[in-house]
Amino acid sequence: MATKKVPFIVIEGVDGSGVSTQAELLERKLRSTGREVYLTKEPTDGPAGAMIRLALAGRLVKRKDALDLRSFEAHTLALLFAADRMDHLYNDIIPKLDIGVIMISDRYYLSSYAYQGIDINNIEWLQAINSQCLRPDLTVFLDIDPAICCKRIQR
């Protein structure tokens, strides 16, 4: 894994909590101090990430007659997220950490525990499929009042 010790930072929180905003602000602040920083997100724009985005948009469904996301089986979606994460880790995160780039990720495996955990009542299985993930040096969870998050999403 990474040979140069630079931090791998993850920002987590529910939808509308400001994860993307805070990740961008942190990136900007670290860059202003002369550090080399890379901001990334999950799902990614890679092959598995593209499938996830299609599924979440309702454009990729398991059955032709399916009208909602539940038709895309929850375990399959969780495995897609895990595959996207591993692809992201080995093709993006670790190579950048290896050359001394600070990595900031807008979401990571804790989001899978939260979002896929809703439909899959087996946190041990979710942990197992994500067990090979590089652990972040710092995870920041944005603890925001859900009512505020809902208002932000509605805007």
C-alpha cells in the first residue's frame, strides 16, 4: 500500500448534510497551504460506478417491467458499490497516496453500511464485502439535524 505517509481523509454524512461542500472546502484549504491534494467521490465515474449511477437513476433495472429501484436487488447493488470501491482504491486512491498526494473522498465504505444497510439487514455481510478497503486516516462524519438536510435536498 501507500509508501509516503500522507493522509487519506473521508467525509461522510447523510444526503443534504453538506458532504460535498465540506470536502471541496477542505481541498481548497489544503491546496492554499501548498499541499498536493486530490478530491474524489463515490460512486466513481469508473465502470462499476457508472452502473451504480444508472441503477440509482432508475435507468438500469433488473426486469423490463420494473419501475422502481427495488427491482435492482439490494445485494447486487451492494456488491457493485464494493466493486466500485476496490477499483477506485487500486486505480486511484493508492497510486496517488504512493506519490504523496493527500486524498479526500466524498463518501466511502461507511456510506455503504448506511445506505445498503437499509435494505440488507446484515451488517456483517456488508463489512465482509468491504473488508479489504484501505482504512482512512481520518473520517469526518457531518452530524446535521435531519430536518435541515431535508430542507437542503428540497431546494
